[in-house]
Amino acid sequence: MKQYLMATIVLLTTTLAQAAEPLRVFTWEGYVQPDEISAVNALLKEQGYDYAVEVIEPWAAGPDQMFDVLRSHAADIAFLTLNYINMESALSANLLQPIDTASPRLLNYKHLNQSLTRIPMGMRGQDVLYIPWGGGAYGIWANMDKLSETPDSVKDLWDPEWRGKLSLSKGQFEPNIALALLAMDKPPFHVNDVSGNRDVLAALSLADGELQAKVSALYDQVGFFWETGPEFKEELLLVASYGPGASAHNAAGGNWSLVQFEEGNTVWLDTINFSRNLTGKKLEAAEIFANYFIGKDVQTRVVNGLGMVAASTLVEANPLIEENPDFFTETMFWPPYTRTASNVMVTINKRAMDR
């Protein structure tokens, strides 16, 4: 019996020693596909790295949740949205390490759109804490099976013809307030821009103020507020979306098109980040993963499969950039909101929802 137990222990020990250590990836749903995991694992094995990619649960959902997962050391690699990195309420920057952009394992880095590689909100001093992966617009998508023309201006969203035919996000209300600000001829993130000026911020947050009235009137137009993701109901004409949802719906037979407002659309960028705890061979394995995900194959899927904007110049087509070379205009990038600005927007949103 003792010999049997000893043999079993030896077998288990040998098996565990041979098992690859997990390289834990924390990502948004749809960003990392099984065939891509297999491809990276094959590269790691081929190059002598004893690691295997493992996508952890749950999916990424927002800045506070992503911060908590990183703080718990549950992830080695994350796909943070750029403005989350230095957001005041979730200082994920302190949990990340600088990217060695000259690493021999990041050969695809040089093919990235250079306007996206050193954005201040993703840096700590001169250290870059992110690798651009893919982005898009938070915009309004129009049901082209029912419309022959789309609104020209954000201001048109308040017209009676759209009442009950518009869908906005319930949980992520900051973009709704950005729409109201654009309709007031202000920058979309004006509340955040002036968050250091108490008098201006106090005027913006008034219950009987212009911004509150604009947001409340916009919510009166909404026929459906979505929570976890946009639902492209056929009775709707205009739906707010980040892009991937609309692309998936179109792939299933829908016909929704991004409205090109004359004021433009607010934009976001999702990135690849490394935990500060990664060192040695495991850090090298993470770089191999990142290099594959900014390579041509995955970046092409970012465009064709997710309906997003690829960060790499290797893709043969990048339609949203080709249609609008100024797509990633600095003033339209979602910022890392200050706590003060967030509190004001929470108040404005609650008043509008509670009416």
C-alpha cells in the first residue's frame, strides 16, 4: 500500500511539474478567441516557454471591477480601456508595469498607429503602460431597414420624430451626458474639463440648470434603456452602441449604420496591459501574447469581426479611419474622469432617470 501511495505521489508530482503555468488573461467578451489562444500557446511551446494562456472569469465589465481584479493579482494580462488606467476612482496605473516597446518579442509594435502609442492618459511620466489594441466610437447606430436618412446633428436627437425610437445606456450614463453637452455646443467632456473650477461646476450641476434640462429632455426621447449591452430591437430607429454589438447584430442579418454627426462621435481605445508582478520568463511570455494580438490576423478580426478600429497599420482595410482620418481626435477621447466630475454626472443622471 505504501509503495502504491508513493508511486501515485511521484506520478502526480511529475504531472504537475510538466503542466504549463497559466498566463492569465482578463479581457472583454469576444476579444480573445479559442483559436488564437491555441496559436499563442503553440508559439510559447515552440519557443520553450512553459506557460499556457488562460482566459479568466468574469469578463471585464468596468473600471472599478477591472481595478479590483488587478488588485487581487488574479490577472497577468488585462485589456483595460485607455481612460481606466489613470481614472481617479480606480488607479489601475499603480498595478501595471511599463511596456518595453523595444522588446525583441514585440516586433509588431512598430506597425501600430503612432498617434495611439503615447497618449498621456495611458502613461505614468514617460512610462507607457499600455499597448494599443482596438477602439471605436460610442455613437448612435441607425436602423437602415427603416430609415432612408439619418440625423445630421446631435441636436436632432431631441426632435419629436425620434421620441420613443431611441435607445441609450442605463448603466454607463456618461456618454449620454456627452451627447447633451455636444448639443449645447460644448466639448463632450466639459464637466470633467472644468472639474477644478467649483463655480463653473456648481452652475453645471444645478437642478434647474441648462445641462440638467437637456439631459432630462433627452431621456424623455428614450424608448428603451439597455443595461449590459445594446439591444437592437426592430421597433427602435436609433441605438447607442460601442460598435461590437452593432457589428454582431449586422452579422446576424441586421442593417445598422453608425450616424456620422457633424459634431463627431466620442471615441475609446482598448489596450493590452501587463501586471506589475510579471517578471522574467513570464513577462516574456506576456509580450509574445501581446505581439500576436497586435499582429495582422487578430487586428483584421478587430475590424471585420468586431466592427472596431484596428490599432495596427498592417490591416488591409480600416474603414472608420479611412472615412474619417481624424477619428481619434484628442478632444473626443473618453477621459479618466475625476471623482468630482463623476459625482456631478451621477446626480444629473439620477435626477433625469427619477422624473
